[in-house]
Amino acid sequence: QPSRMPSKNSHGTSRSVGYPGEHVDGNLLIRNSAMVVADNIVEGDLRVIAGKIASVAPGGGLVPRDDELVIDGEGLHLLPGAIDPHVHFREPGQPEKEDLESGSRAAAAGGVTAFLDMPNNIPNATNHATLEAKIALADQKAVTHHGFFVGATKDNVSDLQRVEGMDGVCGIKIFMGSSTGDLLVHEQKHLEDIFANTGGIIATHAEDEARLQQRIAEFGNRTDITSHAECRDVECAFLATKRAAALANDHDHRLHIVHLTSGVEANWLHKNKGDLITTEVCTQHLTFDQDDVEERGVRVLMNPPIRYTEDKETLWKRLKDGTIDCIVTDHAPHTLEAKSVGYPKAPAGMPGVETSLPLMLTHAMNKKCSVTDVVRWMCAGPAKVYGMQNKGSLIEGYDGDLALVDLQTRRTITDTDTWTRVGWTPYDGMELTGWPMYTIVDGKLVHKREAGGPLRGIPVASPGSVGRALEFA
């Protein structure tokens, strides 16, 4: 039986927490941390009651209560839980790569307290029944909040209409260019039908299918992975981005362009995106370039590709000026065995949900951006894009989704430190900081690390005990 007597230790709780479910009431006090509040970092205390932030107290002074878990946050930074609005957790259909429990567990280990999952499953999530089944599975297995995209096909507009406004459904996903999976909508009449006759937000994978097929035929004899960015070139992406933007403007429809990769697209959107259009960038496109592709090979193979240094620097510029609205991972795990066949037959995609927040906080500590920038891009940004109420900020009345991170200690991640079921990371061998010592969902501890303990950390919440289907405005 855990003791309720305080016994303070470095980065420790004042009482131990059992696994699973010792701390079930969502009452929590975090003391003496550096809190990211709006665009400032202030020392103080934060209290959560029944899963909601009840008090944000710069300067501290909150008195512990008998009915709450107390965490000493001295030396740590308290952030809102990160939100990853672009993951592929592979359930149903390919649980050997990832299921909703392992993906959610990986998210929690990385300080991510909510995810939005893509529809290219087996079967694809293209109607009410398949979405209902996914939400039910997540309710049973996840340890974070969860939402799901419905996949567009050339003839399922009535299905898209039926799930509009359904709890747990965040928007429509259109694959305008073929990628991993078999969802593809690229003919103009079908795209017009979807944009004209649906509501909510449409998220597009923007690559031009006609140019893509032409380029794949042209580059079919190349086996060097550096040719991937030449094959799926900037023009392929730019054509589709302009086409999607025109559809959004013609039909007055909210559009979100996923995983922006090129400086050309980012600069065009800077001048042309307007109020209807938002966009995102992946952590890997802010971190890797052509040199990393040569060094890391098929581990960093993805669609659209990792591009060039100038693209990476322009993406950073457009992220900082607000053209790009949020940061995501496109967490898309494949086994190393499947990857080992080499380019071009290796599947495209890489895991990343458990490293995204430490990776971006490492960029911040390396002076590429600020800690408050990271919170704006990974917490408040996704919440705003998708209309998630009461999430993404440390504000009284908001949900008690929190990450208490250590920005003082740098640790090298290896494949064996991961929670993803495929058991590897494209960042293997990289030294990162900002590891979450505590991840909290609705005021309940779901994952923790101990100072000097294994980097992988310790799961606290049992599957399905924490987290819920998200609602979207």
C-alpha cells in the first residue's frame, strides 16, 4: 500500500503511485516548477481538481490537500501536454506494427497527451461503423485522449456526411497522391464532390498523382535512396497544394495541408493561404536533410520525402512567422525487417510520436527556437487547428493534460529505449533533452521517469483507464 506521508526526493512525488490506478481521482498538485504560461515562463504551482486545472499560481504558495497527488517539480518545466494530430497507429489490420495501446503508450512516454489517428487501416476507416469500432478500441486500450479521421473515397460522400460532428471524429482525410495504403482520391470531379458536399475540416496529403506516376516510371531503375526526393519532387507536392487550396477557396471549405515539406510550398502559402487554410510540418522535416538520408537510409524513407537543407531552413522560417500552424510526427511505423529490403521496395514511414517533444525541446535548448515556441506549435497550435476545446494551454478551467520535462539533462536515445511496437527510432544515437519525467492526462499520472533510471521510463496507467474520445468544435 503506497504511503501518503511526504518523502521528498529529486524530481519525485511526495507519495508513490501504484500501477495501475492508485491515483484515480484526477486531483494533483505540482509545486515549484517553471510553468509555461502564455508566452512566459514563471516559477510556481499548479493544481488540478477532478481532471481540470483549478489554480495556476505564479510564485507558488498552494497548500497540499489530503486528497491529491503532490509532485515536486523543482528543476523541471511544466508544459501543457503535447498534441500530435497526425499519427498512423495501424489498428485495425497491422497490430504487429502498432496498436492503439502501444501507440498511445509511446505517445504518453513522449509527453503527448492526445493524438489524431489516420484512416488508412485494414479495413480503412471510411464510414460510421469502422470509426465506431476504432473509437471503441481506443476507449478500451489507450492511455491518452484520442480522435480519428474518416477517409475519403471517390464515392463515400454520404458516409462523410453521416459522421460529421460525431464525437471522436476530427475531420476528413484525402490522399490526393498514392502513398502507403490504398486510399486515393485524385480525379477533379470526385474532389469537387467532397469539397462541395461536406463540412468540418479536410486534411489533404498533397502530392499530384499524375506527375507522381510519371516520375515513378521515369525513376523506376534507381535504387539509391537519394533519388526519392528527386522522384517525388517539389513540383509534385506544389501542384497538389495549389489544387487543394483552389478547391478550398472555391467551396469556402476549411482545409488543412498535412506534412509540408518544401520551401516552395511554404513560401507560396505565406502569400496565399488566407483564413480557410492551415498547415503543419513534421519534426523530421525540421531536423533531417539530404545528408541524413544518405547516413540513415531507409529508416528515414517517407512520403513526401525528406528534402534539402534549403527546404528545411525555409520550413523553420515559415513556422516562426506563423505560416505553418503546428508540428506533427506522421508517426508511421514499419518493422526494420520490412525496411531491410532496401530502396525502392522498402515501405515509407517512420515512428516518432515518443521523441517529438524532446526533439523539439532539444532544438529550443540549441537556440533554434524557444521553449514557448515549442508549446505554441505542439500544444496550442493543434488544439486551435482542430477546434479542441480547453486544451493546449495552462489556463484555469482547461483540461489537466500536462508534461513535466527535464531540460537540464541530455540523454542519448537508442532503439531499445522505445515503446513503439516496431522497436526502433530514426533518431537512434542522437542526444536529446526535454524528456518528460511525468506525463499527466486529466490530472492522472500515466507515465513517469526517474532521475538516472531507464530512459524508457515506467508506465503508470492501465489500458483504457485514462483518456477519452475528443470532441471538436
